[in-house]
Amino acid sequence: MKATVTVMLKPGVLDPQGEAVKSALGSMGFDGVEGVRQGKVIELDLAPGTTEAQVTEMCEKLLANTVIESYRVEIA
Amino acid sequence: MKATVTVMLKPGVLDPQGEAVKSALGSMGFDGVEGVRQGKVIELDLAPGTTEAQVTEMCEKLLANTVIESYRVEIA
């Protein structure tokens, strides 16, 4: 069983990595880049029977800093 | 126009971050976690008319280290 967790900074939270990527792309000549947000994607190989609630608990306790980050869980 | 780039380590490449997350989840009592791979997700706000080829070029030149990473581009 596989779960994919996507963790992104909440809107309004400064994203220094995203800003760095945006300016680097601009200096490389990619002038159509208006904004960049960077986050984490975590692919979990889970024992059969692991529930989405358990994955959500993993996010709440470890995978995401819920003060500044939001997360999305996809079970495959 | 929005593009989402997902960058993951290629299979076989050691993923120290993923290993750290896996052992942390284990020590927190989540015992059904058999494997963890961590990567980046980059959301790009692009000027209208930006092509997928240009986004691919951004990946090849900056967003991914193609020696050890693979990437996937989704245009929305």
C-alpha cells in the first residue's frame, strides 16, 4: 500500500526557497516566472491495512509543521 | 498558468531524509511504515504562453539534479 503526502507552506508564509528559485530562473533567462512555491512530497510504503487516519496522524505529529504548513494525503 | 514539478530521487539512490523520517515514525509508534522516499514539489506561476518545453528546460538546468533525480511536470 502506498500513500503520498504533499506538504506546502500556507499562503502568506514567506517562502525563501521559492524566492531563491524564482530569482535564479530569472537570472538564467526564464522571464515568464511570476511566482514559485516549494514544498515536500513524501512517498510512504505502508503495511496493508494502514488507514488514512493513521497517515493523517503521521502528518500532524511529524511530517508537517501545521503552524506554517498544510498537507494533502493521497492513498494509492 | 500554473505548472507543478515533482522531483524525486531516482530508485537506488540513498535517501537519508527518507530513512530519517522512517525511523522517526517507527520510534513514534507507527509500525506499519515499510519505506519512505522524500522529494520536492515546486509550484510555478507562469506567464500565459509558457510552454511545457520551457518548464522542462527549467528542470534540466536548475530544478532537478538529473544525475540522481527524476522529475515530472504537470501543466494546469
